[in-house]
Amino acid sequence: MKAIKLLLHLMCLAPLGWAWLHLVQGGFGADPVKELIHFGGRTTLQLLILTLSVSPLARGLHKPELIRVRRLLGLWCFAWACGHVTAYLLLELAGDGWLLLSEILRRPNLLLGAMAWLILLSLALTSNRWSQRRLGRAWQRLHWGVYAVAILAPWHYLWSVKSLSPEPWIYAGLLAGLLLWRVWRRWRRLNPAPCAAGPAGRR
């Protein structure tokens, strides 16, 4: 498991190096600031998808120990979300925090992104065992907030992209599929299949 966690740390760091090389080589096009901000947002979405994929993978592969990497991926997702917001604040708004606040209140797509970030912040701050013990059952309800992020984050991306690119829809579709899988699992738990009647009842 330690080797898997190390590999995941390196994988989550790798986009940072790729972005730097891409920026130096002029690969972000005519508007590198905008592309760099979107790159941070896309990486956040990718890590959110990976985080929500852990449970289905653990069940499908019969590897319950994989659940241990979910916190790691979730924290990296929050870290990249912070990088996304920081890039927008520093590169687009020249570090003006009051302008950022006014933009959030004025633009619905930024409001959705801010809501998603605040939820991720609450999840990151309470992701430790101490918080889990202190909050008890409320901890689980709080961490269901990740499902709200899975709705708000792709919605924010869809509204932020003015072109008719299929990429935001792909992310939205993948996250919708992961949410539907959880709805289906919950429905199965609440509506278990009836037991067979026994040898005499079989056909």
C-alpha cells in the first residue's frame, strides 16, 4: 500500500511539472493565463473523478484496502482546487481579493466554483481521525458533501467555457455516472432482491 500511495503522490504532482514545461515552451497558446487557470480546474476535476472512483474499484476488484487511498486523492483534489483559485486570483485579478469577492457575487459560474471550494475546504479540514471521532455520525453526513461538489464543479466548468467544447460534458458525464452508481447501490441496499423460495420453488 505504501508503494501505491507513493505512486499516487507522484501522479498528482506530475501535472504541475507538465504545466510548467508547457508554459515555458509556449504550449498554452495565445492566452496562457486563461489556459493555465483552466488546466488547474481540469486537473481538479480529474482528481475528483479518481476520488469518487475508489469505492467502485474497491468493490469491483474485491480490494477493500483501496479505500485507504481515497483520503490521499481527496486532499490532492483540494490542493489542485486551491491552485486553480490562486491562479485566477493572482494571474487574472492581480491578487485583488475584494475584486475576487465581487466577481463571485456577480458571476454565477464563479459562485458555483466558490461553493464547491468551500465544501472541499470543510472536507479537507475534517479528513483526519480526530475530526471523525469528534463528529461521530455527523462526520459521514458532512462528507456526503463531496457529492454536491460532483454536481457544482462540472456545472461551474460548463458555464466557464464559452466554446462548444465536448470536454466539460465528458467530465460532467463521468461524474454523473459515478453519482448514479451510488444511487443504484443505495437503492439495492434499501430494496434487496427476494430470497429464492428453495429447491421446491425453483424452475
